[in-house]
Amino acid sequence: ETNTPGHNDVNDLIKTGITFLEKLGTSLSDGKSLQPLISTFVEKDKDTGKTFLKIPVPDEDIINKAVSIFSGLLQGLKK
């Protein structure tokens, strides 16, 4: 297993996504309203009124690395 800083950042991002999906699954299986869960990840821009998804991450570098990895995966699929 690789233990580089970039690898750890991507792992943190994946863990955040998994946590979201676990909470979503639990809410669906319990028959609870999804609104409280959704409201923790959705926000409305005060200036434009547009709704956007917000996912907490430790820093912007994690997003850059994740996008780079995802881009590489897509390029690999094209071959």
C-alpha cells in the first residue's frame, strides 16, 4: 500500500464520499426524510440563487489530485 501525501489525500476524499453514501443509504433504509441529510451537502448561492453541492475536504489540493486521477482513468478507458 502506498503512503504518500497525495495518496492519503485521495483516500480522505474517497472516505468522505463513502461516508455520504453510507448516510444516504441509512436514511433510505430507515424511511427517514432525506431533507436533513441533503441540506448538509447542498447550499444556495446568495447572489445568484443557484443551488450547488458542497462536500467538505481538508484543502483544495485534494480536489486537484482527485480530478487528475479521474482524468487519467478516463484517458485509460479511451485506449
